[in-house]
Amino acid sequence: MNFPILRHKDRPYIPETGKGCPICGASFEKQGVVYLSAGAVSEIVVDEDKPMPTLEAFFYVGYHGSAVDCSDCADITVIDALEGGQFDIYFCSVQCLERFFLDIVDELKKKLNQIGISENTA
């Protein structure tokens, strides 16, 4: 994989429509997809103290299954509606950065297990 994976006026998602998993190439024709969603959204504030639009950052990791009622979905909110739209998280080492992402994945696995979805299926 070459970094950055998205920039400038790219479509805001990976993989391109009709392509498989960006890591292993597997098709998405199984029951659902695991996703990472991050960004910032603008909120127009009509307030004399904040006349400018504000940005709110978000960062989610989850699993979106095929059930219409989303009963087979699970997600982890890592960052939620953070004012300013940008965030930094510092770590003392690459190992601690890795542990951070593994903790997120472990939490998602727990939530999937709670709704009866195997991590091998998801």
C-alpha cells in the first residue's frame, strides 16, 4: 500500500466501487464489511459568540452487516463530535501506537461476539 491513500479530490472512500478489500483483495459479497470512518463535519452555528462555522471531528471503527434493522452491526466511537475538527494522539513508541489500534480492534471483536457475529465471519 502506498501512502497517502487518499488526497486532494479523490473519492472519499476505499476501495473503489467493484474492487475488493484493499489489504487482501477479498470480495465484499459476504454478509458485511468492517470499516474505519474518520473526518470532520461542519456545523453552522447561529450564535453571536460563534459566528463562524465550526468543525467537529469524528473517528469510528465498526462492522456493518446485511440486516436491514442493523441488528448485526457494531461500532466503536473513538472520537465523537470533537470541536475544532482536528485531533492528535501522541504515543511514546510504535509499540504503543500498535497497542492503541489493537485495543480498538479487540473492543470491536467483543461487541461482535455480544451480537453473535464471529470475527472470522466479519
